[in-house]
Amino acid sequence: MADAHQVRSSWGPIVVLTGAGISRESGLHTFRDADGIWATVRIEDVATPEAFARDPVTVQAFYNARRRGLLDPAVVPNAAHRALVALERAMRQAGGDVLVVTQNIDDLHERAGQTRLLHMHGELLKAICADCGNVTECRADIAVEAPCLACGAIGRLRPQVVWFGEMPLHMEEIAAALARCATFVAIGTSGNVYPASGFVELAHQAGARTIELNLEPSVTRSLFHEAHHGPATTVVPAFVARVLDGPRNRP
Ligand code: BJW
């Protein structure tokens, strides 16, 4: 392993953007692959505020099923999640910084031990009251008629997730991290959804090296300096090993 300060000064600060592909080998579906979630349900039926207003039964059933799936004991962090934790710990020891920004609403990064983590599309294991904004932990189904324990409103509890047309979370903190990063890595994301799809350009403006790690070329592949294609459990540990091995200009 290289000298810690060499690692920090060669690569850091690092911002990692993750998408559904990193959790695929843990047993969770992606969205836009042939067997993905959007092949079985329409976005307009489950992932917009209008859908929730029109048909809360369908929307709650969709997220209740996904929450139960996430809590299945067989769904656990994989080697890619664990490799990012190793990266965070090594960089921290060297006085550097790794921030993981995830589009995923699962909790597999936390379960693996990631601490510098932002969920820009929310968290499936939290509920929010659409009236008063109170956020609570949520590991059980949300009933359509459930009352908010803070304000008492009926039928206003929803999963704390960001639907189309809603503003993603933590955007100021993410923009600040992108503006000062030296390395930007996008893992397991197709690059179809704004604003995450634009992070690579913000990282470029900061002068960062940009790297795609994905099963296949994403729609934004041409915007990255380099790309490594394969399953996340292979390409992410290989990338982390390369970082911990030394200067970033190595092949
Ligand atoms: C593997 C692998 C393995 C597979 N190993 N890799 C036109 C009309 C209307 C709206 C818009 C419009 N144009 C733009 C918009 C905005 C809209 C948008 O982007 N729409 C596009 C679809 C066109 N965006 C929004 O509305 C966002 N808000 C917004 O823009 O606010 C305004 C604003 C923001 C900021 C500044 C200023 C203004 C909100 C977007 C919310 C997205 N929500 C969802 C659902 C969340 C809850 C839930 O999970 O149900 O988030 S949609 C869904 O897509 C989910 C994901 O986080 C997101 C991204 O998907 P991801 O992760 O990339 O998954 P996939 O399936 O697409 O890709 C997986 C990849 O992994 C693939 O490439 C595979 O190859 C790969 N892979 N196995 C490694 N083993």
C-alpha cells in the first residue's frame, strides 16, 4: 500500500455517486434494465406526487412491497458497498475525505459502515408527513389511513423518497463537495435522471478526474475521463485497490 499522504494528495477529496446498480448483486432491482422496476410499473403510477394524490393505495402498496424486500434477511451489503467503506476509512486515516452521494433509497451503504453518506433521493426506511414534514423511522407497512403522530393528519404519511418533479435532498452540500473534489466516481447509475446525471460536469468544472464504474456504458459515458465496465462487486473493489495502491495516473 502507498504512503497515506500520497494517496490523499493523488486522489482526494473524492465524491462517489452511486445508483441502483451497486445494490443489484445484493438482490435489489435496478430501474431501467430489462428486468428493472420500470419494466413492471409505470413511473406516472407510483413515483410522482400526482400519483400519490390520485391513488395512494397503489403507491403505498408499491413502496410497502419494496420495504419488505429490503428487510428480507437475504438482502445484505455486497463487496462493492464494503470496498467504499474501506476507501472512506483509508482516506480518513490519511486526513482525506470521501463523500458517498447515493440515489438509492436502500440502507445498504449504512449497513456496510459508510458514515459520510447523503441520500439525495430519500430513504425507504423513513416516512414523512406530507402536511407537517415530520420524519420518522419506518420499518413496517404504511397504511393509507395512518395518522401522523406529530400533527394528527390522516392519510398524509408517505415514504420519504424523492419523486419526479420534487427537489432532491442535500443539494447545497452536494454542490459544495463537487466544487472541491479531485476525483468523481459514478457507480451503477444509467445517467438518465437529472440532477445526478449532471454531477460529472460539475466535477469537471472543479478540475476533477472523472471515472465511471458500471456494468455497461451509461448514457453519460462520454463525459467521463475513464470507465471500467463490469459487475460492481468486481470493478469497485478493483478501483479501491488501485486508489490505495498509490498515484492516480497509474493504469
Ligand atoms: C450495474 C449492475 C451491476 C446493473 N453492477 N452496474 C422532462 C420532463 C419531466 C421532468 C424532467 C424532464 N427532464 C428532466 C426532468 C427532471 C427529472 C428527470 O431527470 N427526468 C428524466 C427521467 C428525464 N428529475 C427530477 O424530477 C428530479 N428532480 C428535479 O429535477 O428537481 C428540480 C431541480 C433539481 C435540482 C436543481 C434544480 C432543479 C427528481 C428525480 C427523482 C428520481 N426518483 C427515483 C425514484 C426514487 C424513489 C424510488 O426508488 O422509488 O429515483 S426514479 C429512479 O431513477 C430512482 C433512482 O435513484 C433514479 C436513478 O436510477 P439509477 O440509479 O441510475 O438506476 P438505473 O436503473 O437507471 O441504472 C442502473 C445502472 O446500473 C444501469 O446502467 C446498469 O447497467 C447498471 N447495473 N447491474 C454495476 N451488478
